[in-house]
Amino acid sequence: MAEDQEKPTTERRVHVLPVELLERVRTYQTDNNIPSEVEAVRRLLSEALQARDTIDDIMKQVRAYFRQDRDLRAMAKEVLSGHILVNRIVINDADVEFGLRNGDAGSIRNDGSMKIGTVQDDGGIWLKEDWPRTPKESTRDAKNRAGASVLDEEIPF
């Protein structure tokens, strides 16, 4: 049997970019004192992809880190502090709460339970829903299970 080998953490790729885009990358590299063009591209790509993240994407990242290392402070540092959308992190004895620029919020407790909610106008975090979300049953499904005739409910006259 072949031994399981660790997955590589990097992969070499070659991409062809327009000259004006490369000039913008080099300007970013210079302005931010980044030692290499490759590192500048890596940072730009990471920030662009992070900007597309939703609260669910970030919660998945938090959960994945927590499964590897149950240290909430380390998770806050590695996953949340560098994320472009995270603008608030609160570290308590039993949990970490965080807020996003769009007003979404999340938390993870030291037992692994997770919640999502919103950041209030005063900056407080209100956590109202367990995460991952449980699929809600539609009204139609509930009526079908209860034996009601869905067809009769849908007739408009």
C-alpha cells in the first residue's frame, strides 16, 4: 500500500498579464515595500478573494481552524485579524466574537458552538442564530406532512 503523502501547500503557475496590470502590481509592490512581485500578486489575490467572502465563508474558515487547533486566540489571529472584511474582534474568556464591514457578525465558543448575527449601530454584537443554519421547512412541506391539500390552498378563487 502506498503511504499517504501530505498535500503540497503551493503550486507553481504561469499567468500572462497585460503590461499595464503588471505596472500596477509593481507600483503596489513598491508602495508597500513588498520584497517580490510574486508576493505582491499573492497579497492582491488574497485580498480580492477575501472581499468576496460571506459570513458563511468566514464561519467555515473559523470552524476549519478550530478543528485543527482549539486555541481561540490563535484562531482570531490567524483567521480573523488579517481578513479584509473583519473590522471588530472581541476575545472573551469563553468565546471570540467578530463583526464584518457589512454588519454581519459571528462567534465561536470554546466548546465549538457557533452563532451568527449582526453588529448593532452602537457597535455591539447581537448573535441570534446557530451556525451552520438548519434548513427551514417550507410552509408547503409542513402542510403536506399534516395531510392538508396543497392544491386547494393554491387555487386563487
